[in-house]
Amino acid sequence: MRYLLLIIVCSFTALAAPDVIPMVAAGAEAFAKNKDAESRAIFEAVLAAEPANKAAKNYLALLNKRKSAGATSVEAALQQVVLPMVNLREASPREAVAYIGQQVVKLTEGRQTMNVVWLVPDTMQVSPVTLQLQGVPATEALRYITASAGLVLTYDAHAVKVAAP
């Protein structure tokens, strides 16, 4: 996704006036970090300075698409959060899922949270989790955690659900 954004920025900034090029780059960076309000403001300023700027128009279209698809999918939001490193050793699956939630909040500076519905009976024996991952989306880390513990992971509009098989 980042490479696609870079290609879009590079192809359209060549056509842009020199004074909006840094603005387009800043808007693209904000977009890549899911800072939608900041990105939207930057691209609207680009269009105010240069109404025909294709990069700004395209990013605003992407922002509108993201907003309409928006918060309906927790999975889509968590897919965008890349965890630099996950290092778990003999952690309980519940603690491991909670850790991923904490990392999501930390990495997004509080813009994204992760609601968890734990549907595993307390009486059920679950295997501890040991993982070493680098550069994986939060969704994949959650999938690895639940799969290694023999649990089922699902998403709904507002939460991550972990259940017994």
C-alpha cells in the first residue's frame, strides 16, 4: 500500500507547481499513517492553491472511500496497523491478545483501539503462546495467537471476538 501511495505521489507531483509538492508529500504521509483529518486538510489546501492537482483529488477520493467503508470493519482498521515486533514466550492467549490491543493503541497514538470479546470459558485449558514476529499487521498477529492456542478468531463491526472451537 505504501509503495502504491509513493507511486501515486511521484506521478502526480511531477505535474504540480513546486510550492504544493511538499504539501502533497505531507498529505500522503498523513494518509499512510491513517491521520485522515490532517490528510484531508492538507489536500484541501493543495486544491485551494492548485484546483487541478490530480494527486490531491485522488487522495481526497481515497479518503472519502475510507470514510464510507470506515469504521464498519474492525478487521480493516487493524490490518493497517503494522506491529514492528511481537515477542511472546509462554503467554496466555488472553494476555497475548490484550498485548496486541495495547500495541495498537500505542502505535496509533490512541486513534485506534481494539475491543475484545472473550468467549472462551474460564474452565477451558488453552495452550500458552510463543511467537516471534516482525513487521506484521495486527490482524495477522491475532490470527497466529488464536491459531496456536486452538481458538477461533472473528471480527464484527465493533470488536475482535475470540471463542472456543
